[in-house]
Amino acid sequence: MLDPDHETPRVAKAIDALTIAPDLFQTPAGVYLGLRQAHARLADAHGDADLLAVADLLWAMALKLEDGDARKRSATCAPPSRNCARRCNAAPATRSCAS
């Protein structure tokens, strides 16, 4: 596992970078708050179990974001279009996108 005394500052710095100017980057409030929560938990981490909890939180957030993007993408998929594969990241035979 990672050493909380050596890796935590680097990960915390990365999280700080991701939360700079949320209004400017249009970061959703839930994402911003989740990252700040992960940062706070990271600051309190004292061992592997604490680091795993932070990793679990970040992983759950990533899955939720990915699922949300997939739902948004599938909501735009409808009648066939030549540009479907590019816009929906799927082959035209399996999924079609609205123009």
C-alpha cells in the first residue's frame, strides 16, 4: 500500500488542483463536494485502511460520473445517423444517434 506520510501530500495536491475555480470549470456541486470530502479524509488518513476508504470514495464518484455521462449519451441516441459512431462512441449497427 501507499505510505500515508509520503504519498498523501501528492494526492492532496492533485485533489486541490481538481477543485480550483469550480465555477470557472463548471464543476458540478456534487463532484466538488465529493473531492473536498476525499481531501479531508485524506488529511486524516493514518494507515492503509484510511487510504482505501478514500480510494473507495473516489472510485464511487468516478463510476457515478461515468454512468451519468453514459445515460446522457444514450438519451441523445435515437434515429440512425452517419455520425452516430463518433457522437455516441458506438457502432452505427448497435446504437444510433439523433442528428
